[in-house]
Amino acid sequence: MQKDWYQDLNEYIRLGEPKLEEKTVAWQTAIGLQAVDGLSTSDYLLETAKENIEGKITISEANDKISSYYEECNDRKAIEAGTKEADVVAGRITAILGEKTFSFSPAYWISIHKNLFA
């Protein structure tokens, strides 16, 4: 994945629209959490994230696209490099961050991990 994904997504924040900013921050957080774990997301994820931020697809559709992409992917090198795990989990994190009921209680924390690594 490109090293400048953060700056690439930051362009949406510069536009100043609150809804774009909220989605952008969620994607940046999700991708950043993968980077902290030493995982790289794919360019496909970045393009899918942009479609979601721009309102072309919902987060549910984005996660479906990511899953379908890897089901149809013949590029074993990409899958073995860990992008599949990073992309799937980043999409799930973004969905969780977008939930209006998001909170950091112990019960919710357990629920989050169950959903992320299902």
C-alpha cells in the first residue's frame, strides 16, 4: 500500500464537510491501527474507502466489496503479505467506529473483538 494513504485521505478533511471528515477519520483510524500491528492495507482498500467517504457506497457495501475482492483474488502474494487480514479488519473497525452506540465499556470491548476477528 502507498505510504501516503494518510495524506491521500486527509484531502477529504480539507474539504470541510462534517460527514466526509467523520468517515475519513474512521478510515484513517482503522488503517492506522493495522499499521501499528505491522500490517499493510492494499491499494484496493484505499480506493474502496474513498468510495465510502464520497458516499458512493455504504460501509456495508464497502465491506462486501473487500470480501468479494479477496474471494476472487488470484494474487496469492497479496493475500500472503497480510493485506487480506488488514483490509477486512480495517473495514470492520470503520463500521464499528461509525456506529452511533459506540462506547468503550468492557462488554462492548469484548463484542468489538468478536466482530473484528470473526
